[in-house]
Amino acid sequence: MTDSRLASLHQACPDLRLKTDPADLEHYGRDWTRRWTPAPLAVALPSTVEQVQAVMRWSAEHAVAVVPSGGRTGLSGGAVAANGELVLSLERMNKAVAYDAVDRTMVVQAGMPLEALHNAAREHGLIYPVDFAARGSCTIGGNIATNAGGIRVIRYGNTREWVAGLKVVTASGELLELNKGLIKNSSGYDFRQLMIGSEGTLGVVVEATVRLTDPPPASNVMLLALPSFEVLMQVFAAFRARLQLQAFEFFTERALAHVLAHGAQPPFEQVHPYYVVTEFAAGDEAQEAAAMAAFEDCMTHGWVVDGVISASDAQAAQLWRLREGITEALAPHTPYKNDVSVRISAMPAFLERTQSLLRQAYPHFEVVWFGHIGDGNLHINILKPADTTSAEFVSQCEQVTRLLAQVLAEFDGSISAEHGIGLVKKGYLDSTRGAAEIALMKAVKQAFDPDGRLNPDKLFDP
Ligand code: 2HG
Ligand code: ZN
């Protein structure tokens, strides 16, 4: 440990685990974007809240920036440490610390993986309903940092809805206890909600009190084949009118082709241009009949040309894999990712505009569309051609994103629906947030972190 700042951190907090091996610096210094070269000073792995407080006091004393770090599955560069920061990994603080059957809440440390929280809730006959494909690696602290959404938002909302309290260590090392699990609390500014979605720029979330709920009724999964993009919202309306939807996700033939190339089984004999995977309550005959009626209605209108319904949990998982496997299947192609949203009512017009924009803008790049269409959230992945350098590719894509951001502004949409702004989207924040709003965001940052030590460069420039 040659760096004198690290020697004094060790002195201030002798039990704190520190890593400085080049392989660790690389591993902990980057997220799934892989666009920046990681270069942190070191990685701290605290095991207690007190250690996190000691790290923040040390950071103040030595003017070292800190990047709070969860599972680093983020897609916006929100957990990248590329400038000599200390990575503050919460991975050792990964346990459930309390459960209250009356409140139906669980207190969990921020480094707990989402899937571990799902399992812990199930042990009490309840569920934590926020869910998405990175569940095994992402952590609840990271979910809170981006107000993570995922595949069940249509039924349960985003992470924000499920956080009843937070413990947060501030830039100066104070411990804030926010909302303390209350359902009703009309006592001024709600800093808990401010912390959710703040991407580690205002404080370090160390513990969360999350709400749990009853498991959903038995459900079925259906995969639908659609002849065109134009009918997508009609199919959504037909299903939503008749069924209690748990999920309504879409993807294109290109997306499916990549997942199949990754080893999944083709769902239909024929290839179709668009697909929907939907999950809905099917606990009784009436609900099952309603599902068939929705399907037949769509077939009669020509909005759906084929379909398959899950006959077992294993088949449901197989159908889900076709949607959930997309990110992993695309990863080898170094995709440039857009994660945009508009109101559902604006979706048909927005889709038309965006499709024609991207067709013109990307004549030579493969563009893969998928997403949580029932939430008005599209993921548009542009794949890097093998013969284009990363820098050239990103710069071309950024020019198109500027045009996309203008369309989003016209539609009152968002440049980041659920992945966060991080480093990737900060150049487009003003397409979603007004100038007065951004000025106030900066004033809030100044109040919580006057020397700009918490996750610097993310969200906006000072
Ligand atoms: C999903 O919905 C994730 O699968 C990842 O938000 C989206 O890879 C993406 O662009
Ligand atoms: Zn998503």
C-alpha cells in the first residue's frame, strides 16, 4: 500500500478490507457499458455502516472522490470509476437484517442481490415484486440508485414504490435515517424519494426498508407473433382490457434471432417480424377464457398471426428466456443503447416518428428494438459493425441520439426510462428536464455534496 492516502485510510479504519490489485481495479471500476477504462485508486469493501462513515470522513479529509458500487450491471456508466476515485463496494453488506410480519417490510443491506431479496421474501410467503433479467447480479442499492423498473412495472410500479425507508451515509459521513418504514409521513421534504434515482451522487445508501406484498395469483405466459409494428398498441389494448396483466413485453425478429443464435429454441416454425411476451393472471376458468378471447379477437383483426401459451412453469420460463436473454445475446456486438420512454398514449405516434428517424439515420447499422411496451419504455440497441472502431461507432450513434432526444422532447418523453443518466446520457439530460429544473438539481447536489466527491461526473457536469 504505497499511496499515503490509502495508508491513512487503513489507519483510520484498520478492519476495512481494501483491494488494489490491477485485476480488482479493473473489475470494480467498470459496469456493463465497457466504454471507459477503469482506473480507480482502490476498492474499499466495508462490512458495517460505521466503516462506510469512516470512508466518507476520510474522503472529505483527503479530497478523494468515492464511487458507490453495487452489482455494476448498469448500462449508463453510473458506477464507472475512471479517474482515481475510491470504489466503495457494498458487496459485503448483503444480508437481510430484519423482517416485520405486521408491517410486511424487510430491512436489507444495500449490497443484497435482488434475487436474494426475492428468495428471502418468499421464505415469509410474500414477494418483493421488482424484477428483471440482471436479478442474480444487481443489488438493491444499485436498484435504488437508478429507481430500477424491469418487467413487472406494469403491475407493480418501479423500485420507488417499494422503498419504505433508507439509511444513507452523507458526503461528510453523517448517517441519515429517512422515513423509517412509515406509510404516512407528511413532515416536509422526503429525502428518501430524493435519494431514489440519484445515482449515488447525493449519498451512499447502506440499508433499505422494503415493502413486501402477496404473491400474485397463478399466471400464464403467452408468446404472440405480430405482422407489423403498427398493431402493437392495439394488441396491448385488447389484452389489457380483458386481463390483469403482470407483464407485456415486445421484441423484434432481429432480437429473437440473436437469442436463438445463443442457444434458445425457436418458438414457431415460421419467422415473424414482431413478438410479444405477456404474463397475466390465470387462476380460474373465467380468466383463462378471457385470455383466449383476447387472443382470438387479435387473430380476427389480423393483429396477431400466431401464438403459444405456456402449459407448464418450465415452458413459461422458456418463453421468458426469449425476452430476458436479449441483453446477453447482444453483448458481444458492443451495442449502443437507448432506453427511452413516453406516455403510453403517445406511443403509437412516437413509434412512427422514431422508426422513420432511425431507418434514415442508421441505414448501415443493425438496430434491435425491444422493451417494456406496456410501460411506454423502449430499448433500442444499435450493434457495432465489426469493421468500425468503437470511438467512431459511438460518435455516429451520439449524433443520432441528439435527433432522438429532440423527438423525445416534443413528445414530453424521457431519455432514460430505467437505466439512469450516468456518463452515457448526461449530454441529453436537457431534452427531458427543463433548464430551471437542472439548475435546482445542481443546487441540491451542492447542498448534499458541496465538494463534489460523491460519484463525480455522473448525471450532469458541475
Ligand atoms: C431489459 O429490459 C434491460 O432487458 C436491458 O433493461 C435493456 O439491454 C438493454 O438495452
Ligand atoms: Zn428494461
